[in-house]
Amino acid sequence: MAAPSRENSAAHWSQARWPIFASAALTLLLSLPLFEPFSWFPLGFVVFAPWIVSLCVAQNSRLVYATAYLLGTAFFLIHLRWLYATTGAGYVAASLYLAVYFLLAAWPIRYLCRHKNVPAVVAFPIGWAAVEFLRSHGPLAFPWFMLGHSQIRVLSMIQVADLAGVIGVTFVLATVNGWLADLAMVRWRLWPGSRSHTLHGAWDGGIATILLVIATFGYGRYRLATQELTDGPTVAVIQGDFLLEAVRGSQGVTDLEKMRTYLTLAEETARQSPDLIVFPETPWPMILNPEILDQEPGWTSYQRLFTERAQRFGSFLVVGGMSEFPQPEGSYPAAHRHNSAFVYSPDGGPPARYDKIHLVPFGEFVPFRYTRGLFWLYRFLNDSWFNPWGRGGVEYSLTPGSEFSTFTMQARSMEGRPFSFAVTICYEDVIPQVFRRFVRDRDGRKRVDFMLNISNDGWFGHGNQQPQHLVNCAFRAVENRVAVARAVNTGVSGFLGPDGSWHDLVSAPDRRPQAGGIGHRIARLTIDPRPSVYSRYGDWLGALCGLATLAVLSDWGVRKLRRRSKTGPMARQEPES
């Protein structure tokens, strides 16, 4: 009996179900050590190649798309498991929602490969970058676990982020993934039907891919070699290690104990005379805006506490706290509350304030509170069993700020030289378009010398969330060429250079950041005067890929209309891949 031909084997492979599941499972397996605290960067170049092959080759469209959603669900259930410490229902809901982006990516990639004869080396980076762009924008933005994040330990690979953001790094990696998939499909003749793809064509794509990687790496080496950094102020960051009461495994520490810990750390840092001391976001519950003190004088002691210490230390203090502004009687809501950062000056004047603009959905606000006709939906989402913070009818939603505030300080260690800075709170350093608004002015020029991030990551236990949050912040540093000092409850507190490198991390003596630990670090920041393309133009590459994907959608619509006009509206339509 004659052995089956390679063409017959390929046809069987494209029609079988098991390769669809196997390729998705292999991609999921390769993704396990992709992000911090592991960051096995070589996997970023190959992780999606198996899945791409099944997207392009398998004939069972419904199974392909169902598997894409299942892959996305499993991907986020595994990598987002730190959210379970706070809310099990929210963890599952977030994973099911984020899995939709895998499905959204699968369709244009498959359509381009199967119907337009576009090689995966082109189709995959366009489709995947477009989806990362979509996931990075809007009120539900969550640009976590971006493919480019896998390269955080290869500084030369991530410097291109100052041109195109983390999506630029993703695009390079996705191109390599697509080329490897092309090479596999051509090598084993897996393309369905009569395709023009040849091994020679795959190698042409390989040459372009290799040149792209070399150019990315070379650009990174050049940017690292041409840094002209100057000295900035000395900054002290202090870190507590207190899980919130709602979190599984919390220690039951009182607010008084938290306050004593932070004030002791501040006293220790003050002995080294830093120019600026940074506390985390809301180190313990307190309202600090002066406007509330006349109505609620009980908060006055905290105001005096920080004002007095700023004067005694001779240092500027940045402290996270709440602001509250009662509204006229009968108004809804009765008061506007903000998550704020307060800047206390050694001169003893009233503190300057920034109110957080980008609030975390369900963590800091419930959607539809002010949407006409949908207030009932707001009440349902706020009061439901799956929302641990709104149980019993508690309305915890905050009001977003409206101004990207900047502050000025004088560095006593540099004879009073002035420096400008801004503060991002919590996940504002995760959202690229929010962070860059602090750095650039309306003319695209750099308006701050350095950035701060204050956060309270005690919501998430001790796990992978803390080092992954640090990675997000590191990309913001590269994108905008600005140093960042971080003070974070449960970590990771420390310092990031304008090149994305981190140093002087609390509880982490080497390059492997760790969650938890109580302590402080002091370092002199470096100032990078170079503006960046990304600060000025943002996610232009992701937007272009998004437009290209919309063009694919338009092509699909035109193609479908033409088919209908030829066959008639009552004709049975063949399912499209």
C-alpha cells in the first residue's frame, strides 16, 4: 500500500479537530513563563506561532473561533489569577471579558490568510497590534500582559517604545511569530487549496523579519549609548506591607499601626536629608483637603501632621489621601470624593493637590451612575453579590479629576534648583495615554523633569501583580524618556530610569522584583531632556493597525454583498472562514 502523500496528510491536518486544540494548548503552555516574575523573553518570539498555524489552516471556522475564545479565557484565568485574592467573581468576569480580544484578533488574521492570501508575517502583527491598541483605550482599558512586556529584561529591545510605545515592541515580536508560522505552513504544505506561498517566499518574509529585529535592537543600542542624563533631586520612597481587610490572607493590622509604621519610615529617611519623600496611595484612611476641615475638624490632625513634618524635615512630602467636597443639600451625590495626591512644602503652606483622573472600573467607580435612563443598571452593579465593595447599598464610587496637574519643588541638595514633576495614582501608570498627558504640554514638549507613581497594591495579596505592575511603569518611563520613583504598599517600590531599567527596589536586591516587605530606598533621579515621538503622537502604530483592520472588515462586507448580489437574497450562503 502506498504511503499517503504530503498533500493528503496536510488536507487531513486541516480538516481534523485535534490540531486546533493542540496548537492552542501549545500556545497556552508557552505563555506560562512569558511575564514577570519569569520574563523568559525568547518565548515572546514564538509563543503564538502554533495558534497562528491553526487560525490560517483549519477549515472548521466555528471550532477555530470557539477555541480562540477558550484560549483567551484560559490565558487570562492563568495570568490574572492574582485578582482572585480580592474578588473571585470579578476575576472570572474579567477573564471572560478579556478573552473576547483573542476572538477579535482571530477573525482578521484568519480572513487575511485564507481569503486574501496574505502571509501570517503580515496578517498577525497587524491584527494583534490592533487588538492591543483596542485593549489599551477606553473606560475599560486594561493593557496588561501585552506581548511586548515579555522583553522587559532586554533593554535594547524595548527602547523602540519611545517611538511607538509597547505596541511597537509587540509588533516586532508578532512579526517573528507570524513568520515562523508561515515557515511551518509552507514547510509542511499546510496551506489549504492552491496557494502561492512557497518556501522561497517564506524566506523573503524571513529576511524582512530579521532586518526588523536587527533594526529594533540596533536602535535600542544607539538610544542607550547616546543618553545625556543629568542629575535630579534625591527622592525617598517608603513602602508598607499591609493587605487590605477585604483581601484573603490580610493580617488585621489597625490604621494606627499602619500610621506608626509609615511615620517611623519617614523619620528614618529624613535623617539622610532627601529633597522629596514619597508615601504610597492612601497609606491609611484619611481626608486631607483643607476645604473639608471646617466641616469635619477631626481630620485637622493629619493636615498638621504632614505640614509639620515637611517643615521639620526640610523636604517636600507627597502623600496619598482622599479629598471630599460636600454638595448643596438635596444634591446627588451628597459629596464628591476624589482619590488624591497631596504635595506638602517645607515652607508650611497649604498642600497642592492632584485628583486621580483615570479611575479603575468597579474598584473605584461603578459605571452608569450619571447615565440618564441607566441608573437602575448602576444600582444593580453596585449592590449585586459579585461586588464586594457595594454590598449593603454602599455607594463607594469616586469622582474623577479633570486636570493633569504638575508641581514644582526646589532641591536643597542642589542649591534650591527647581524641578517639575507629576504624580500618577494606582493604575494610571498602566494606561499609556494617561501617563503621557502628564509628560507633554499642548505643543508636544516635555513639561516635567520626572514622574512619581503612588499606589496601594495591597488589594492583590503577595504575588505576580506587583512585579507586573512595575513592568508596566517601566514601559511608561521608556515611552516618555522620564525617570519614575514609585512608592507602593506591598511593592514594588523603587526607581526606574528613562531607559526602563530599575534600581534600588525595596526588598529586592537584584533584578528579580519581589512583592511585599517594609522599608525605604533613597536615590538621586536622572533627568533625560530628550523628547520622544511617543509622548507627542501616542499609539500611532496601533491606530494604523486598527485602521488596517477596519479596512479588512470593509473588504469582508463588500465581498459578502457581492456574493449576495450574484446568488440572490434567498440563496443559501456558504459559511465563511
